[in-house]
Amino acid sequence: MNGILSAMLSNDDIKHALTAVKYPGYSRDIVSFGLIKEISAANGAVSVVLQLTSPNPDAARQIKTEAELILKKLPGVNQAIVEVRQPAAGQSAGTTNAFGNQNKVPGVKRIIAVASGKGGVGKSTCSVNLACALTHLGAKVGLLDCDIYGPSIPLMMGVHERPTVNAAERLVPPMAHGVKVMSIGLLLNDDQPVIWRGPMITKTINQFLLAVEWGDLDFLLVDLPPGTGDAQLSLCQTVPLDGGVIISTPQEASLGVVRKGIAMFNKVNVPILGIVENMSYFTTPNGERVEIFGHGGGQEEAARQNVPFLGEIPLFTEIREGGDRGMPIVVSTPNHAAGKVFIQIAAALRKNLG
């Protein structure tokens, strides 16, 4: 009977069970990090092969012990064998997973990337309002602007002072509306352009994550530039992301590149926490609902991709006005219809993270 039951276990069943095993010291599990390489189940036995990119023997022992305990609890399983493969010290595991080179940001519990496939969908507007909404819900939040060429977070958050430097020679980010903010825009003179190649972008993002005194944070939101280039890959390779939020508008022109963004996150083993449909509709003064960019595309795409749909944000002049004057609508009027939507999305995001 045990053999029949274990044979009925699919690879997905086994993977789902192993999501309970966290990588030591991190909030993400071994499945989302892409560490599982082989799975087999037959005659009451389950065998799993894991490939770590770090040579840390303590991490390997802990993962092996926890994984075997989890697998033995599955119905019909009387034997669980977990093989953990590791590179020798100083060697690469030879995989595309860059986790072995990642570093935790001290004091930061969760790092969330806010991304879009294309520009003009209101990603930065969503980032600042989601950061403020999480703060409104009682969380300690930081906001990192990784749009090196077009930093707009300082304007939208109303931050004008430069970061200071503490005794440990680390940058101390200024705070606005209860959110710690860092951006290349805070280090440049007005209208000074950034004309950099990829390596400089990579180095800057690395410093913003690891050379900034973020302190104790529940969430660090990272506002990425549109696309799937150096900034996005640098972030994924520098720190272990807890997930990505994709911002889109309803029309197919936007959704087509959303798929590329999702594919990029999947390739580097970053879970998609959900899709947000921005500029979903407009309500005229007489109450008529006008779907300028179509409607429902974000929700339909979320269903197609089997990822959560976090919510839809209507077009309101007040959202744009708040961004222009450095006072996000979640801060100025949280009871406004738009403010409520951002808070609901932030609550859904927090719930999805567990």
C-alpha cells in the first residue's frame, strides 16, 4: 500500500511539500531558489537531489535534515533520501542560479522588486504608494529607486536632502512619510544626467543595497526601471529577492511585455507575488465609467500565468497631483478611493508573503 501511495505522489506534490524548507538564514524556500534538480518516488521511497551553489556544510546538513523530515510525513512514504550536492570551496556550481554570490541586507526581512515590462505604466507611482501603504499598515519600510537613468522617487516622495554618512562610513537614507528612501537622484545635482554603461549600474545597485544603513525593515521595496536589462539582473544576483510585483495597464501592448518580465523573474528563480493593473478605468464627474485602455487585461493575464492578481487602480487626477507635490495619495488622503485601493493591494501583498 505504501508503494502505491508514494507512486501516486507527483513531482509537484513533492516540490510543494519542500517549500516548507527555508534556506538557512533566509525567508525564501529551497524550491523558489531553484535548488531541486532531481525527484523520484517509488515503492514507499522518495529521492531528491539538491544542488547548492554555496560550499557551506552547515547549510547543507540543515537542509538535508529538514527536507527528509518533511518528505517522511508525506502519505505512503516510509523512506526519504535527500542528496545535497555542493561545489568545493572556491569553485562555482556551474549553474545559472547566482544565489551563491548573493548577500543578505542586514536588518531587512523581505525585499520586493516592483517591475514593469515597459515604461509609462505608472510603476514608480505604484511603488511610492505601496511603500506608504505598507507603512500605513504598521510596517517598517524602505524604498530603493533603481531607475538610474530616470530617478523619479525623490520627487514623488518629496525628498530633497542628500543622504548622510555615519561613523561606519555607510550612507544613511533620508526618511519621508515614514519610509526610508534612497535614489541616485539624491546624489546628483538638479538635471545632471547619468551616462553610464552596465558595470557602473551594477556597482551602484550593489552599493545601494549593501552599503546603505537601512536599519531594521519589514520590507524593502525596489523600484526597477522598465525592461529586463542590467539593473534587473544586478538586483537578482546581488540579494535574495522574496518576490516581484508586476505593474501593467490593461491593454495588450503593455501585457505583451509583462510576460517578458515574468519570464525574466522565473529564469532567476524569483517568485511572482502578483500583478497590479494600473490606470484601470476613469470615472467622469457624472459617474460614468470610461475604460480608456480597455479593462480586465491584468486580471486575465494573472490567470493565464497562474499568479495572484493584487488589484486594479483607477485613474484619478489626485494620484498624479500627489506624486508631483511629493505627497502620495495614501499619505494625504488614505480614505480616498485610490488611497483605499493601494492599501488593499499592500494588505494582499503582505498576506501573500505569509
